[in-house]
Amino acid sequence: MTIQDKDPSGPLYPSREYNREARNHYIHTLLNQLSELEAANNPVVHAQAANKDLNAFKALSIAGDLVREVAGWALDHTIGLSVNGLNFVPLQPDGTIQHPEYLSDKAAVDTHQHEEDGAVAREDIINLNNLTLRAILQNLLAANPGGFPDFLANKAVISLKALEFGEALPLLKPRDINLKARYAELQLQARALQFVEYRRKMGLRKSVAQELVANMYCVAPSTLKTWEVRLRKNLGNLEIERQLAFARNIGENVASRLRHSLTKNARSEADKRFDKLIRQSGEREFGDEALAAAAQEYRSRAVSEAEVYDANSGVRERPV
């Protein structure tokens, strides 16, 4: 999507569209939350560190919200640079401050168009190609809006840049490890197990849910059991239990709201809207479209890396 594809009647700079009073209140709220978390987790005051890890995660997440709120325009500008094939142009020393190339580069980045283009790209970011996403990450890390240690941010930028030259520096070099399935494939296999659990909570028998998901993935239903054993070994038992519990909980919530919507009791419009939101959330995460997308990605990998199974003929081209 380009800025030309955008509805001309829509907002040009969404990061700047706000009610100033409401925005200031929101910023004040975020700052208060950060202050409260810092005080509650101060080792000088509190000897115990209950929930410190969770609170640290919350604080960093809130800090990210704060950056988006006060510097969202800058994030959009930087994203816009990336999608347009440009990078931040740093200040120059006296010897090159009037260099024609510097002046040309500076003119190219100093335009409001990048903020507009970045806002459009951010809304459509899941459809950007990996090279563009890598460029966005590289440009954002160069400015380091996350407040990471400068050494780490700089090393990450250099390592990302090296990939453009076909070189994988140690920071981004894969571990030398012998696994039957790679990480992305393991995640897709875990998703398959989640799709089964979600459908069980929606009322399908386990065997039916397994067959449905297996057919979409083009593997044998028994393969799902093999995957679960492997996943618990490679990703950890707790992580798999967490993912499956997440899918079950969402499925149970969606099923409950569906049953609720079928009752004859008078229900408010707010209740109906809430039912719809819950159902849409569940379908977005584990519904038929989500299953089809995950299965398609798995099959594209399976052509060269994993088992391809014809549910009708029972022919396995390669072993699991």
C-alpha cells in the first residue's frame, strides 16, 4: 500500500490527531503508572521482590505506550524513511557539511511525506516484506526509542546492516544445533495443537478436531500427537501447557458467549456488542481463516522440510 492508495478524506497524520486535553490526561496517567511501579519495586524500600519481573515488564510496556503517544509522529517518520528506501542522515563534520551528496540526502529525508507514508505503512505493516521490516527495525534501533543499552542497540544495527551484504555477524548467527524441526516450524505445529483445543471447547470431539486440523495441515492425525511430544521436549512443558490453556480459555469464552446469545432472556445492546467482540476475537485468533493461514504457511515449509500427507490416499512422501 502506498500513500496514493489511501483515502484522501482520511487522516494524513494519525499520530497527531488527538484531543489535546484527553491526550495530556493520558500522558499524565502513564507517567503516574510508571512512578507507582518504580516506587513499588524499589529494593531500598521493599525487601521482598514479589511480582518484580511482571512489574518490570509492565513498566517497559507502559514506557512503549508513552513513546508512541509523545513521539508517534517520529516513529511514523522513521518508518516512512524505511519504506521509501532511506535512512537517518546524521549531522556532518565541518569537512562534509556542504558536500553535495549530504545536501541531497538531507533534502530527501526532510519532508513531511515520510511521516504520512510511515503512518500508512504502520497500519498495513503485516503485509510488508521482510527486507522492509528489517530496514524499519534497523532505523528504529539507530534512534533507540526503547532506551536499550547503546552498545546493544549499536551492535544490533551493525548486525542488521551486515545482512544486506550477505554476512551474518555473531549476534544474528543461528545456533549450531541439531533439531528435527526449526523454530518457525515448531511454532506452527504448536498452533495446530491450539486449533484442536479451541475447537474442542467449541463442541467438537477431540478426534474430529484433530482430523479437521490435520487435514488442513496435510499431515496424518497421528502426527499431531508426535508433534506434541516433540514440542514439550523442545519448547518446554510449561510453554506448551500455557499455549494450550490460552486456546482453551478463548474457546470456552466464545462458546459461552454463543450460548448466552441464544437465550431468550432480554439482553442489552451492550451485551450483544460484547458477545460479538468476544466471538470476533476468538475467530481472529483460532477461527477457520486463522487455521487456513497457519496451515498454508506450514505446507509451504513442508514441501521441502517436513511430511506431506494426502488425507485421501494416505501417502506419506517423507517421514515426520
